[in-house]
Amino acid sequence: MSATASPRRRLAWRILTGLSLALNVLVIAAVAGLVLSRHSFDGDRPPPMRPGFVAPMIGVLPPADRRAVISELHGIGREAGVTRAAQSEIRADVIALLEAEPFDPAALEALLDSANDRFTGFTEASHRVIAARLAQMSPQERAGYVDRLKRFGTYRDGKPHDGDRDWHGGRGHPPERD
């Protein structure tokens, strides 16, 4: 074997390496696209949300309305002190009170009442924002909204959700607790 490869062979290896690199990037981009496409939402499919009353009402809004309502609620939440940081702070305060010896139930109750007041104000404001947005809809838009709201949470990943779950206590209901 010769110590140096011919210029033609070096060019072939460079082309082969470049094609291999391009193919790797293409495969990575395709996989990333598949993963991200599972998290993209069209106007008819709401984003996954926690169960509750307000979240589905926001989740089934048309995308532009949903963004506007969420943006407005973020502003209201910041003003009211209802943020993730505030929730973490309250949780840390609750834990500190629970770990304290002697345990002070009155202090815990006061903390929980204070947090409840803060979050209740935010919930009431969110109800007003949602009602105002729905009042702006035409009857046809509202009918489409109602249809999406009826379907919200019914199926996840092609399977019925909660309402059709076969619990030991009967269909659709969790078992009774003693």
C-alpha cells in the first residue's frame, strides 16, 4: 500500500463523508419533526391540559383567541401574584409549617386562607375574561366552540378518557370509598 492516497480517492472519501453527514442530519431532522408534530395543535384540536373547568374552556378556543386570553390571564396572574414562583413559595411555606415543632395549625390555616384568597381573585378574573371573549363570538363560532368543548377530554391517544373507564365500582365512576 502506498503511504498517500490518490487525489481521486481523497475526493471520493470527502464526498462520501459529506453525504453521510447530510443523511445523518436529515434523519435527525425527520425524527425531531415527528416528535414536534405530536405537540403541534391545529385549530380543532386543543392542547393537552389538566382536567378542570377553566382549562378546557380556554383550550378549545380558536388559536388566536386562545393566545389572547392566555396572554391576558398571564398579566392578571402577575398582578395578583399568581405565578409558578408564588405557588412554589406557598408550597415551601406549607412544608416549613408542617415540619415545624410544635405544629401550628392556626398558622397553616392562615397561610392556606391567604393563598386561597389570592387564587380565588385570579379565578374570578379568568371567568370574566373568558366570558367576554365568548360574548364576542358569532352564533356559528359559538356553535363550533361548543362542539369542541363537548369533545374535549373524551379521547386521548384514540382511547376513551375517564368517562368510559371500567372502574371496579361501575362504568364511569371511581369505586366508593369506605
